[in-house]
Amino acid sequence: MAEAMSPDQQFAAFLREGRFMLQRCAIDGRHWFYPRVLCPHCGSSQFEWSQVSGDGTVYSTTIVRRKAEEGGDHNVALVDLDEGPRMMSRVDGIAPDAVKIGMRVRARIGGNAEAPLIVFIPAEAVS
């Protein structure tokens, strides 16, 4: 008998399929991130996976300074998704110091096939 996937494994499986899915409580209707077995808002174990828009707003950002030979500077951002959850990630496609609080962004699946992850790009770059 096959063992059921954990919420983390299911989230990663969706990303490998090219889908950005978050859990949504069947009781209170709220989304959450990071994947877990109980709703962090009401404690219910009843949830579904829901496709989210990936649209959000930068809540906070910082620059991690690194030598060029170590990959150079990059940003770390907290992004409030339109669906409610806040995620830590980065904003790609622009200089780290160009990422601003209040900037609208859109999620993209980055990383690689074995380790996909969510990154963001400026919403204005989306055509």
C-alpha cells in the first residue's frame, strides 16, 4: 500500500507539474502557506488544494551582499499574496536594490525539476 504524501511533498509535486497550489481550509475558506496538516487559523484538518493567482505585494525586502564570485548580491523578500498568505522568496529580473516595499509582483516557478520553488517577478514585467 502506497504511503500518502505529506503536505510538503504534495506542494512540491504541484510545482513540478507547473502549478502553484496552496491549501485552503474547507471550514473558514482561508489559504495558508507553508503546507501543513491543520489549518493554522481554526485548527481544522479539512482542506483542499487551490490554484492561486500568484499575484502579490512586497511587504518587506532586504539585500544579501555576496562577492561576485559567490553569485553576487540578491534580495530576500516577504510577499503578501492576494489570497492572504505571506511567503518568503526573492524578486528576480531586477537589481536587488530595485525591489521596493509595495511593489506588485507575480509568482513564477523557479529552481529546477528536482527542487522547484516559487520566485517572483515585477508585475509590470508580465505581458
